[in-house]
Amino acid sequence: MNELEKKMAELNKRYAADLGGRVGLLEEFLATYAANGCEDSLERLYKGAHALAGSARTFGLPDVSVVAKELELSARDKKGAKILDDKLMELKKLITPVC
């Protein structure tokens, strides 16, 4: 393995380790939105899911990217908390083996 491959492998490892924290933040945003309808929390959920969708594809996790994109679009379209929660649970199932 050359030096570039080693650096990329380390970046991928760090990214995978960080996924749980990213999804944890999304859970917090959703909980706040569900509890009091806070539009700011919904916006943060949308932006966080958007960022996750893009970065997951970059790091070779297309399934995570697809579900994060679905969550992003559901938040953008102000779907109900149940739909958002279902998408978030689907996302958590995908990242559990990765972490």
C-alpha cells in the first residue's frame, strides 16, 4: 500500500467512526422539531442530511448517501415527524455495521 492509499484508508476510517455522531445530531434536531415544531431544527436536519448525503457518496457509502438524501428531501418538504423518524432509523441501520 503506497502513502496515498494509506492516507485515504485513514480518512475512510475516521469518516466511518464519525458517522454515529453525525446521525446523533440529526436525531437531536428531529427530537426538537417533533417536540415543539421548531422550524430551525427542521432546517438543521435538512442541512445535516444534505451534508451527509454528499459526504457518504464521496467516501464510498452509496446506500448511506441514498437514505440520507431521502431524509434530506423529506425534511425539505416538511414531511411529518413519523416519516422523518422512519428515514432516520433506516439510516441508523445502515451505519451500524460501518461503525
